Amino acid sequence: MLINARDHLLLTIKDIQTSCAFYANILGMQINTFADNHTVLHFGQMEINFH
């Protein structure tokens, strides 16, 4: 089996705001926060979910 892309990655983190700042400011990812306080970062078609 050849894997050529990832859909998403789930990370359990201690501080969502600090992690968002790193991924957005350093890597240029876009932050989306939903009504239930679920945070997702997007970079092209890759998605990182924070919990």
C-alpha cells in the first residue's frame, strides 16, 4: 500500500492557545474554532485537530 497524503492528525495538548500560536505564526496554518470549542488548524489539505 502506498500512502500519498494524510487527511488529519489528532494531538492531545496542554495549552490550545500556545499551540495555535506556534502552528499559525511559525507554520502559517489557519485556525478554526467551532462553537463547541473544538479547534482545527488547516494547512493545504492537511488538518490538525487539538484536544
